[in-house]
Amino acid sequence: MGNREDVVLKRSADKLKKEVADNVLKSTDAILNIVEVALGDPARYKIVRSKILRSANDAVRDVKKTIDMNYQVLFVPTNEDIIEVQRPSVGSVGVVRKA
């Protein structure tokens, strides 16, 4: 594999790992909100919260390690993912927008 291909694969894998981590942590946050209301006891919630966060962080680390060890990932952008940079017109600043 060429150096450019390696860079593209690494960026793709990093993007996937970030998306997985974001989704797991978003779900964890929702679960913690439910548990906090259900328990109603701040002392018990604090104990449960740390265990849930540890478990979620362990899961994220395990998935990242699995991706690194067992997968070659190639991100294929959709139209929504392509970022378009336009030249600034007179009197405006450069525009960066999602297509």
C-alpha cells in the first residue's frame, strides 16, 4: 500500500472510532439520565454512575482496539459529507458550507 492510502485508511478508521465513541457516550448519557430519575437518591446514583461510565468507556476502548487489530476501514462520503469551499466574493469572507 502506498503512503497516501495508509493515510486515507487511518483517517477513515479514526472517523469510525470517533463516531462509535460519540454514539456510545450519547446512549450512556441518556441511560444515566433515566437511572438518576429512577433512583432518586444522589448517593446511590453517584456509585451507579461511575460503574456505568466505566463500562461505557471500556466498551469504547474495546471497539477501538478491535477496529485497529481486525479491520481496514474506508470512509465513503455521501453528498452531505462533502465540504465545499468557495472563493470569497468582494466584500465577504470565505464561505465553508456543507453541500
